[in-house]
Amino acid sequence: MAVSKVVARFKSGDTMKGKTSDFFPNKRYFHIEPIDGETVEIDIEELKALFFVKDWDGDTDRNYAYNDVIAGGGRKIEVTFADGESLIGYSKGYSPNRAGFFIIPADINGNNERVYIISSATKEVRFITS
């Protein structure tokens, strides 16, 4: 199984950076090997979102625009999390009845390749038609 660089953002506000090779959206638990520690089992329901990233450091000076069109990416949506953070991207699999869903951020030059969002951590999800 492929190893992915991830940043786990928890509903508690905590963040964990590391690698995973056993994340599946239909399973409740997976493991992260943190950058600076031993492998930890993660309960998906404790997460706000799991960010699959290009680089763990990211680009803190970047102003994300979310204006890119992702061909074949599905419908464009805006996700507002319970903590007020928003993210805009494309999703093929959003359904309010699912535990979570993937989006591809609408900023292809940003650090996030894709994001798995936990539905219970969202305040609002709306489709963008323009």
C-alpha cells in the first residue's frame, strides 16, 4: 500500500503530522506514524479532516485563492467547519448521509492534494454554481 504524507486536524484543535498507509474512508480506525514519534491509532470520528499533503511544512505565506477548475473533480463545494474554517474544492462523493467525503482543493498550487472531511465536523456544505 502506498504511503501518504498527512496532516490530521482534530476536532479538539490538535494537529498531527506524519505518514499513513492504511487509511480507508469506510474504516473507523487507521494509523499515523508521526514525524517525531511512534505509530498512533486514530479514530476517524475524533478528526475534523485528514489533509493529504505535498509537504509537511506547507507554505504559511500562501494566500489560497480556490479559483482553479479541477477537470473531472466533480461538483464544486464550499465546506464550513464547526470551528469556522472554510475550504473550497471539488467532490465526486459528497452526501450528507455519509460519515465523510473527499475533496480536491480548488487551488492546485497549494500544499493540499486532497482532503478527507469528517461530516460531523462540518457546520455547512454548499454547492457553488458559478
